[in-house]
Amino acid sequence: RSQRKHEHVRAEQLLFLDVAEAFYDVMSRWQEVKIMEGIRQSLEERISDLTQREEIGRSRASEVATATSRLKILESELARVRGNFQNAVTLLEFLTGVAIHPERLEDIAFDPSRAGVMDDYLGLALTRSDIKASKQAVKTAWRGVIEAQSDLWPEVTLENNRYLKREGLSRDIDWDLLFKVNIPLSRGGENMGHLKESVSRWKKAKLTYSLTKRQADRDVKEKYHTWRSAVEEARAL
């Protein structure tokens, strides 16, 4: 149960990441659409101006044709960008379950100077829910090994009976006690198979736990370096 709780928390965290990525994808594509629409408007004004200049002999027909060609290419790109934007909105609506109005979306400003060093995040990574769930899975698998080992030991039972009335030779005996020891000799091969299978699951759980920790460490390093490079790129732009 503890393992499943941690897995549930991790699923919520991954959903949060998906929503955040979809949100910024919508914001980015929405800005791209507006920028390209502005460029299209500028080209249309440019074509109108060149056409008037051509009529009075101040411009050549090739200039109008070049600007028109650029406009058509831009319109084809704008159609593709609008399609990608609609797909991004559809994904965000799917993840959130609410209608999305891009013009109402607002980003929260973040001060890069408030960020810590990578070692701080590496320490926090050990508290991730997927690592906790994987660690709990190792404990559960070990309990399975103990349970499989118990099948190899004899089963001891004690039965006690009391009698209100008996006939025959046992009429003077009003109670008895039966002590039984059941040794699983005939199920030794089956029990050993279960034990080896449980040990295998336990080893697999340990390896998965180790892999999960290494993946968390790698995720933090990759995301940190990506974020730092994004900050430098934004400053340069």
C-alpha cells in the first residue's frame, strides 16, 4: 500500500510536468502565430506600396512579384503554425479537462538569481516519490522471500478436545491433546522453486531501485544544464 501511494504521488507529479510543458507549448505557439500574422500584415502593406510605386514607374514588377512570393510562402508557414497551435491547445485541454483561451493565459515571472546550485537539487532528488516507491518495492519483495522460506520449515499444530460424554473404553477420558508436526518432504522441490523465484524478484527490485536513483540523478543534471543554457540563451537574445 505504501508503494502504491508513492506511485500515485509520482503520477501526479508527472501529470504536473505534462501540463506545464503543454502550457508553455501553447504560449509559445500562440506568440508565434501573432508574430507571423504581424509579418503578413507588413508584407501586404509592402505589396500595396510597391504596386502603387510600380504604377508611377518608381518600382519594378519583379519587386512586387518577389514580395508576393514571400507573402505566399509566409501564408503556408502560418497555416502550419496554426495547425500546431490548435494541436497544442487540444493537448492542454485534454490534460486539464477545461476549455483553453490562449489570450487569457499568463506566465509567472521567475528570477534566475533565486535558483540554487545543482548539488542542492541532487539532494532533493532522493526524496522523489518514484524512488520511495521503488525502495518500498524492495522491502515488499524481501518479505516475499521470508514467506517463501517459511514454506520449507515444518508446520506444527496443537489440537485440544473436551468431551461431555463418551462411551466404551474412553468413557473415563473427558479431554485429549494432539500434537502434530507436518514436514513438507513431498513439496520440497515446489517450495525451493518458489523461494528461488522470490529471491529473483527481490534482486530485480533492488536493481530497479538502483536504476531509479541513477535516473533521478541523471534527470536532475540534464534538466539543470538545460535550464542554465536556456537562461544564457534568453539573456543573449
